[in-house]
Amino acid sequence: MTKHSVAVIGAGKLGEVVLSGLLRAGWPPHQLLATTRRPERAAELSEKYGIRPVLNLTAVTQADVLAVAVKPQDAAKLLEDWGMKVPPGKLVVSLCAGLPTSFFTARLPGGIPVVRVMTNTPAFVDQAMTVISAGAYATEEHLALTEEIFQPLGATLRVPESQQDAVTALSGSGPAYFYLLVEAMIDAGILLGLPRQVAHELVVQTAIGSAQMLRDSGEHPVKLREAVTSPAGTTIAAIHELEKHGVRAAFLTALEAARDRASEIAVQMAPGTK
Ligand SMILES: NC(=O)C1=CN([C@@H]2O[C@H](COP(=O)(O)OP(=O)(O)OC[C@H]3O[C@@H](n4cnc5c(N)ncnc54)[C@H](OP(=O)(O)O)[C@@H]3O)[C@@H](O)[C@H]2O)C=CC1
Ligand SMILES: O=C(O)[C@@H]1CCC=N1
């Protein structure tokens, strides 16, 4: 087990996902710290996971890895409070969508390494997609340490930081698109007269089975879809409607919008640092 302690600074929805994953991976609770804004949130985390809620400055002093998981809009204020007090030897890991590592570097003492991470909520079931990029001063050692932290939560991948806004649009926000699809298919089941519970079970199991086939078969999705689509059959009748409604194009423009929103966050929060 690693000797490094990790503080999640801003342990909200995503921070909790990370903390719970590290605990499941066998990280000792005494090596995990969490900070929040509201004391009642800190108490909830402490009761649920037995981890130590601390003040931001205590986390910054005591932990080796500072994982920042506040909303991007809260990051500047947060760093104003303790950024320049980060002692040498710490690693700052940003989980914030949109914010470039330069946003952090500009608010930290010189030489503090920053790694940008985009993970996603399936970390709750150890199936996250975590994508890692080095910022200034981050060496192979820092990237490897970040991988060590996120590997138990699912898959990890390294990309250049310039790709992180696209990554955010694809895998960071990605679970929401799948949930929306599941929601819509369940509604369709209701429309077709199935009981809600039956529709729910059918769609969820179909989603799980399809995801597992995609991963385990290694086949291209087109090939898997073709195998379901019989000539003059039911599937092509549905696909015809989806294409008529521009679902494919809608995905392209939707993800472009998500990517653009990530870039916009950077401009709004960190003008001139992109
Ligand atoms: N949710 C997701 O699926 C994903 C989120 N992200 C990124 O993760 C980050 C967090 O998102 P999410 O978890 O959804 O947001 P939440 O609002 O759930 O969590 C943010 C947390 O930050 C805490 N906080 C804010 N200011 C401070 C402060 N000054 N000191 C200590 N704690 C503070 C809040 O505390 P309190 O609760 O007490 O107010 C809250 O718990 C964002 O930057 C987002 O872009 C990235 C990938 C996926
Ligand atoms: O919606 C958001 O901004 C965050 C980032 C990726 C997923 N959720």
C-alpha cells in the first residue's frame, strides 16, 4: 500500500466518489482527508466513511496529494485562501472541468507540480474512465502517483492537456448521456404499454449487456449493431426514425457544445491562462 496520504479538497459528489473508491481499494482511512464548506457535509462524510474532515489549510499541510474537487467557479477563491501556502513536495491534482493546469500554477508557489484529471461517476462501481495530463513541473513520478490513486477506480489513460476539454465532453459528462438514453427508452417502454418496473429492468440489463459486449468482444460498434439489424426487421424501422430525427448529428453538436463549455469555463475563470 502506498505511503502517500490524499486530501480531497471539496468533497462533494465527485470527491465522495473518489474517497469511497480509495477506501474500497484498501486505502487506510487515516491516510485520507476531506474538506468541505459546510460542517454538516463534513460530519456526513466522517460518519459514512470514517475519514478525517479537516480544514483546507490542515489538508494542505498534512496530505501529500491535494485533490481539488470544488466547482470550477469556486477554485479561485479556494486557492486565494491557501494556494501560496502549499509547501514544497506536494502534488496538486485538479479534478475541475475546464480549468487548465496553468490556472493552478499561477496560484501556487513556483515548482509545485499540477496534474489535471478528468474522471467520471462510474468510479462508484470501480468502472471510471480517468484521463490524466501533466501540467507544469509534473514529472513521470507525479503521473505514476496519480495513476496509482485512480487505477483502483477503473481505467486510466494519459493524454496531452490540450485534449482535456474534449475528454470532459466525452467521458466526464458521458454517463449523463447514457442515463438520458436509458430514461428515454424506459419512457418508450411505458408508451408501448409495459409496466415501468419491467421496462426499467429490460433497458438496464440491455445497457449492461451491450456495454460488456462492446468491451469484451473488441468489435466495432457498427458490426455489433449490424448483427442486431435484420433486413426489413424491427431494428431498422427504429433506426430509420432515429436517423430521421437527427440523433447522430445531435450527439455530434451536443458534444461540441460540452467541449466549448469547458473552454468557456477556462476563459471565464482564468482569463489569459489558457
Ligand atoms: N460530478 C461529476 O460527474 C464530475 C465532476 N467533475 C468536476 O468535479 C468538481 C466537483 O463537482 P461536483 O462534485 O459535481 O460538485 P459538488 O458541488 O457536489 O462538490 C463541490 C464541493 O466543494 C466544496 N467546496 C466548495 N468551496 C469549498 C471551500 N472553499 N473549501 C472546502 N470545500 C469547498 C463544497 O462543499 P459543501 O458541500 O460543504 O458546499 C462541495 O462539497 C467540479 O469541478 C466538476 O467540474 C469532473 C468530472 C465529473
Ligand atoms: O457537468 C459538469 O460540468 C461536470 C464536468 C464533467 C461532468 N460533470
